[in-house]
Amino acid sequence: MTFLKAADAVPAIVKPGIKRRLLYTENLMMVTIEFEGGPWAEPDPLHHHVHEQITYVAEGEVLFFSEGQPHQVLKKGDMVSIPSQRKHAIQLISAKAILVDSFNPPREDFL
């Protein structure tokens, strides 16, 4: 078993206003992403990956965009599942937000 205590975890700075912490096993990865500096004028660019993803909104509000579907407002407590290769993006609409993402398999590009 591995523990990652928030008080001890040094976040990776993805870019200004975005911090990431992660824990993973051979087949599963959980990532917390903290966003600041909202609301954003534009969404992040659409992206996709081979990984299945489930996202939980722990704090704040985001617009969620998914290829071929109308965008959705996601608030604290909401979740979304994203199939492999589905293009998706978010736009921060609150001042800050915390998302908890689970990936299968783990994202090697995050390591």
C-alpha cells in the first residue's frame, strides 16, 4: 500500500494557476488538479487520450466540453465518465476548482 498525504505531497506545477498531485498503481491512476485564476475567457483546447477517465468535481464549477455533445456545467459533487479517445476540454467558470481524475491505464505522460 502507498499513502500520499496532502500535507506532504509537493504538487507539480503544470502551468501557472494549475497544480497536480497523483498516486498510481500498475492499472489505475488518481490525480487531483487544482485550478486558479478563473473564470477563464476560453476553454482549454480539446484533447484526447487512450485512457478511460472519470472526473469528480471536488470544488468550484467548470464547463465541460465533449466532442459531439452539448457542453455541461459541472459543480461540486458532479461526475463525468470519458471514454477512451473522446475529445474533451474544460473551461473554469469559478475563481478556482479542484478536479479528481481517475485514469485507466495510468497516464505515462503525467509521470
